[in-house]
Amino acid sequence: MSIQNIKVIRVHQYGGPEQLKLEQVECPKPSVGEVLIRVHAVGVLPTDCKIRSGMLKDFFSVDFPYIPGSSIAGVIEEIGPDVTGFKKGQAVFGQSTKGAYAEYITTSVERLALKPDGISFDEAVTIHGGAGSAWAVLFDNAKLQEGQRVLIHGAAGGVGLFATQLAKWKGAHVIGTASTANVDFVRSLGADTVIDYTTTPFEEVVQDVDLVIDSIGGDTLERSWSVLKRGGTILSLVTHPSQEKAQELSVRAEHNIARPNREALRTIAQLMADGKIKTFISKTFTLDEAPQAHELCQYGHVRGRIVFHIAD
């Protein structure tokens, strides 16, 4: 491959969005079990902002300088040793294990799936960290079944909008919370009931729920205990729920860290290509607009996912 240097975003110290620096580095080479990907799109995840700010430094260590991000979609440029099932020129999406805010990245093929022709790179990049997280929490962890009642907090967010659609696809009764501006949007995703959390405390109108998916934490999580039926489950995407409280109420409560496998990624992508679930992109940025993207992700109220559009 003739490419020598590539543009990347690197972070040299914890801090605000201004710590995202556009730099040039040597193009990486794929190691055993890896491929080199020409990146077309990158998802901007809330976790990216938390890592950059230092909020997660007690749980997630980084070696400075580092390249942020994990959700990628692009085309395989080069195959490393001992790689099977993939070849140069294939369009793929999934998770990068070595950062994502770059023109080219290397990653293990274990975290990749082929992109269907029916979805764009920008759409595909919303699957890992969005639809993939929703799938893992609903089906791999909670084992959601048809007819169960699920309460989804932040149902218009990057994970919530997929959790709402996937739970409905499975045949569950879906209750979503959202701001006034997003009530109609969440209803359009298929939610049976939408609660405007700015006007109505959800615990006053919801009861006997089998599953709560919490992407908010804090007071929202604490108020969610009362709506669970005995034997129900709370899965939080942001914090560790109290095990003492769970035992007291005879429910299960976990911090969900499950990741979707390749088959789940394929299934989600095909559902998207077939029009059975929809993705929503709040705004696209170029790589050199990384600080603005993080500013919006960290402080703005966005519907859906923020995406870096890097190549066509």
C-alpha cells in the first residue's frame, strides 16, 4: 500500500472538546487477525466524550496520546496474517479496538460484520454502540420475550431509539420516556405508550414492568425501582444499580456491559436494510470538526447519532 501518512484525531490529556487535535501519523499495518480499513464513517458516542474528559479514568485507562472512538464503517484496504472470511474491497462495519477517529484504522476481524448494500456507511456506523447495545441489553442480557412490558428511558437517544424499535419487533409492550419535543418521534418508532418526563413523573403512570432500560442514571434510576414487578430486571447503561435494593425487592439489577456478537450485527443490519428498523443521524461532521461534534454530543440534546463522515 502506497499510503504513508494519514489524518487522525488524538487526545494528549484529559479535558474539554478542545483536546481533540487533528494530526498526521504513520498509516498503521494490520497484525495477525486484523485488517486495515479505509474509514468512511465514525460514530460519535457519549462514552467517547466521557473518556476524553476523564470521567471514566477510574474504570477505563488510556495511554496518551490516544485516538478516540470505536464505532466504524468502511472498506477493507489490506488483510493481515491469519485472517479468514474477509477480503480486500469488502464494505464492513463494527468496532475498532484501536481508536476510530482516523482516515485508516486497524482492528480485529472478530468485531466486524459485512455491510449490506441496502444501507449507507453513515447508517451502518450507528449500529455498534447504538443498535448493537440495544440488542445486547434486550436479548443477550434480559432475554426479552413477546408480551413482556419494557420501560425505556431516553427512548429518543442513540440507544433508546433502537431499543424501542427492537423491543416492538420482538412483540413486547413498549413504554418510552422522552422530552416534549420527542414524544411524537418516539411514538413513530412504535412505542405503545410515551411519557413526557417534563410534565409527568413516569412512576405515577407505569407499573408491573418486566424490564427497565436505564440510560439516564441518578434520580431516574432510583425512581424506576417502584415500577418493576417482582422478579423483574433493571439494566442500566450508565451505572451500577444497588444490589441491596435489588435483593430487597426481589428483582435483578445490573450495569449492562454486554456487546453484540457478529451474528447480531448482521441481523440488525439486515433489519435496517429491509426497512424493519430505522436509524436516525442527528448531524454529520468532518474529522477536523471533532471539537464541535463533541461539544454537541456532550452538551446538546440530540435525537439519534452524531457521525463523522470521512469518505464517500
